[in-house]
Amino acid sequence: MKKILSILFLLFIVSQIRAEDANVTAMCQMAQRLFPKESSFFDFRLLDDTSVDYFTIKSEENKIIISGNNANSMAVGLNYYLKNYCLTVVSWYKEDPIELPKVLPMVPVEVSIKAKVSTRFFLNYCTFGYSLVWWKWSDWEHFIDWMALNGINMPLAITGQEAIWYKVWSKLGLTDEEIRGYFTGPAHLPWHRMCNLDGWQSPLPKEWLANQAKLQEQIVARERELNMRPVLPAFAGHIPAALKRVYPNIKTTRVSEWGGFADQYRCTFLNPMDSLYAVIQKEYLTEQTRLYGTDHIYGIDPFNEVDPPSWNADSLGMMAKHIYESVAAVDTEAVWLQMTWLFYADIKHWTTSRIKSYLRSVPQDKLILLDYFCEYTEIWKQTDSYFGQPYLWCYLGNFGGNSFLSGPVNLVSERLADALKNGGSNLKGVGSTLEGIDLNQFMYEFVFDKAWDSGQTDKDWFLSLADRRIGKESPEARKAWEILAEKVYLQPAQVGQGTLTNARPCLRGNGHWTTKPTIEYHSKDLLEAWKLLLSVKDCKRNSYEFDLVNIGRQVLGNYFSVVRDEFTVAYEAGDIQMMKNRGDKMREIIADLDKLVSCHSTFSLKKWITEARDMGQDAVSKDYYEMNARSLITIWGDSYHLTDYANRSWAGLTNQYYAIRWDRFIKEVIEAAEKKESFDDKAFFDESLVYENEWVKPANVIKYNEGGDGIKVARQIYKKYVKELIR
């Protein structure tokens, strides 16, 4: 017996050493990746595991000691030190430098911070189209580090699933042509995965399947090293219509129309009660687990923005029951993760009784709900906290990857505090469900910092943010960020957002729902914040340059709306000379906006297209990827409905796409006025559709500005426009 106990004790010690080695090694490797020259000054230590994530920071001799109960907690501790002691920003883009002080500051008093919640979720199906679609491993490697630094431990991980589906559908008797014709182009795959869209810009190249499968293996392996539980997909009922050829008696439904797409692109849904449903689920999960492993959490979203086969409450409950049982039959530890965007997007049909039947048909604690858009609508308050099922409070923050200053700082702070206090014991965490990686990175960090009990007030948090954006304490920068937090960042992101520069040209309004330029702050407050930041002396930081470019971009975009309205007033008055004056000013603003955004890599069409073309193996496939990349951010699909939904104020896109539309508009409106005729907006609309659909073809060469010093250019533009802006 003593010998057995000794062996068990030895095995326990070995397992503990391995756990410590794995966690510490993961953090040492992260430090080496992020700042190789300074990495030796950090010492990482594993603390006793507890039911609550926590970290400590202290100095010993000339080293910074960061301890935590796992690598993820240590990463948050490292980021806390970088932000609050080094005044350093870590961007989610690998191109942005990490700027550390020459001498690492010591920590005078030990810091110890615990997590308020156990789960921190990140990403959205759409992010994998609007932002991540062309990323290589080097991009993901840095991004996963960023996620760990911000405490994210449950990321959505849906890359590479088409390779598995290819094997499943082949095994079930479909041909290569049927399968790859069922998939969409790469940038549109998120909506294919959500049963919204089939076959658009197909067939999907075979090379894509293999490359993405390899990438997914790397992604989930690294996420697990950093104590994350990747959320992998499961079968949600979406099948190729061609499966009816092999199984003519299966119970299917063609889903409702989506996104204005033609009937040929509509999806097919297999009834969960059909016996083939469980067969497909088993085939898919078995192969996925073999390739990517599992953490037993599966994203399943069968009815996103489409109608279920029946709106009967009992039928909805029965479908949910069978979906879960099909997964549990393969993985007895399975937990279903479901976004609740559908309850917000179709509130008319998703009544309380239907929601309750759907949710309560899944065993208790085997379903986690993402309350998707809490800065705008909190579904947990409308559903008796999801009728007891676990849920996460989520900040959405961005639609379509739009370039816009948005994020209601105070509202987010108040609502999240209320949820943490009053959201019930089934509130399990916080998250962010952004559609695209946008220009307001700090807002997501603000949300995830609130998952930890740091004791920082919002005021202190923004003072620290101001300091680290420029690397030092500055009264001007602090005042600027105070204005931004209190007077500018007031409104949630909207579905369809963008400055008027990016909109379909028109005389009034914004022409289409996908480009709302509405702001809820006073332009003078944004101008004042920009002025204060511009007055900061002797700062060359990348984050500072980005802020000047980003705020200046919004200032110019807002001013464009004012000038367009003046152009319209002149048109209605028949004042040709004033129309020409204001038309020239509109052209000038767009040209200067492109010049400004060309100064920072974040605002780059060239980067987007280059990365897309890099996916190809020959000229034909490179052109295919480029066309797909161009389409998503302009025409989107095959109808006008989603045009400009993913608009961005990017260098190249601004002066080679938006500017051309506005130039044509200005010319045609002036010509109509000179002839004393009414402007024919219907004819212009038709011309624009032709132009837009031609533009997505790679044969149309794009000319880019060379860029320059963003700080210098921002100051030049401010000086040029300030008198006009304050009038």
C-alpha cells in the first residue's frame, strides 16, 4: 500500500510540474514573441489553482514577477503591467509596434487582482469574413496573444470547417462539383455557415480547404496553450440542396430569403427530427475532433436571420431538443453555445413563449446564451434572465468593419455593472461579439477589463489610456480623452454605419440604410479633442499617430455632410456658382481624407487586397480571391440591398471608389442644373450599379497614395480646415 501511495504521490508531483512548465513556458514564449529584447526581465510563476482566476504582480531585484493560476491569468497580469506601468499599447494587429520604455518600471507595491467572472468570450461569425478572412498564421499568432492579454478564454474558432464538411458530404455521396458549388467565396463563408447563403462566388478552391484546415490546427493549439476553450462549430441543420439527390425522402425546408439574394442562393435546412440529422452530426463531430480536438463547447445557430420550419412553440422546443441530443450522442460533455441575435433581429416572431420553449428544451446548464448586443438591447431583462439558462453579457461594438467612432462608454459601464450585480447566478461571464475589428480597440479592452476586480474607476481607466496612447502623462492628451469618453463616445454602433463620404451619393439623407452618418455628439467637441491631441509635443508613437489619423478621418467625414447639404441648398436655389464651389470642396475633402488615412496601415485597401491575392497559387486564383475581397466591402452581394454595408474609410477605397462615385454625382447634378432640368436620381442609381459591379473586377487597377507621416499630415489638415470647421 505504501508503495502504491508513493507512486500516486510521485505522479501527482510530476503532473503539477508539467502543468507549471506548460503555463510558464507558454508565457515565456509569449513574452519572447511580443518583446524579445525585454523578455528576460519577466519571471512567470504558477499559483495554486482556485475556482477564481487571479494574478499578482511584484518586483524582485531587477525582475518583474507575474504570477497567476494559469497562463491566461498571467497574460492579463502582464497586460496590466504593460498598460499601467510601462504605458504601453499592444494592438491586435501584428504590424503595430509594441513600444516599451528604455527601463522597465519597478512595481513598488504588490498588485493582486481577481476575476469577477469565469468566462470571457470573443468574436462573431461575421468577424471571420469582415476582418480575419485573409489572415495567415503570423496574424493569428499575434491576435491570440492579444486575446490572452485581455483575458479572453472562450474564443469562437470556426476556421477550417469546410475541409471537414467536404469529407462529410463526400462520404454521403455528393460530388466535388456539388460540394464546392455549395460553398461560397471565402469572405462570404460566415453567412454560408449561418445558413443564410449558398453558392455565391463559388466554387470554393480546393487549395482554400487544405490551407484553412492547417491554419485551424495552429489556432486551436495555441489558444489551448493559453488556457482558452475554443468554441468549435457543430452541425446546425444546413445541408447542400443536392443531398436530396442521394436521400430523396429527407425532410428539408428551403429557408426564407436573405440579404436580397436571388432565389438560387437560398439555403436548405434539414429538420432535426429527420434520422439523417444525427448521422451527419456524428460524422462531422467525429472528424472535427480527430483533426482539431474538442473542449466540448459547440457553436450552433440554426435560425440566424432566417425562419425556422415552424413557429409553433412546441415544434421549436422539439427541434432544440433533437439538435442538442444529436451532439450529446457524440460528446456526452457537450455544451451548446447559441447567439441570441435572432431574438433581437426578429422580435416580432420570437415571442416570450417561443423563446422559453426553445431554451428550456435543452438540459439545464447544457446551453450557454450570448446576449449579443447589450449596449443596445439586453435580452436577459426581457426573458427572465433566459429562463435560468447560463448566459454571457456581450458588447457588440461594430457592424461590417465600418470606420466610425462609436461606443457608448458610460452606458456600457452602467449596464455591465448592473448585469454583474443583478443579472442572476446564471450570468457566467462577459464577451464581445464585434462583426469586424474596427477603429475603437480601447472599447473592447474597456469591457474586458471590467471582468476583473482591479478597483479602477472609469475616470482612472481613461487617464491611464490617455497616458499609454502617447507613452507619457500629458494634460492635453488626458483632457482630449476626457472629452472623447464623456462627450463623443455616446452612441452604440448601428447596423449600417459610415461617414457620408462612403455612401451612395444623393442630395438628401444618406441614400441607403447601409451608410448612416448620424452622430449624437457635437462636432465641436470632436474637433476640440483632435486639437488637444495635436498640441502634444515630441511624441512619435504609433498609437498616437493612429489616434490623430482616426479622429481626423471622422472630423473630415462629418464635415463632408455639412458641405453636401450646402451643395443641395445651392442646387435647390439654382445657384450654379455655389454648387461648383461646394462640389469642389467635397472633392477636396475626400482627397484629403484619403491622404490622411494613407498614413497608417490600419486604413489600407492595398493590405486587404494584397493579403487576399496571397491566398492564390496562380494568376487565376489570385484574381478570384481579389474579386471576392473587393465584393464584400463594396457591392456585398447580387442585389443593391447590402451594398456598402461593409464600407470602410480606407486609403485606396476612398479615392478610387467613393471619390469616383461622388465626382460623377457632382458633375451630373451641376449639368442638370445648368440645363434647368431636375436631377435624374433613378438614372444615376442605374449608372452607379453598373460602375460598382465593374469595379470589383481585378482588371480595374487601383492607384494608391504613398502615405507619409500621419502626425505631420494631420496637423497640416487641421490647419487647413480649422476656420471652416469652427464657423
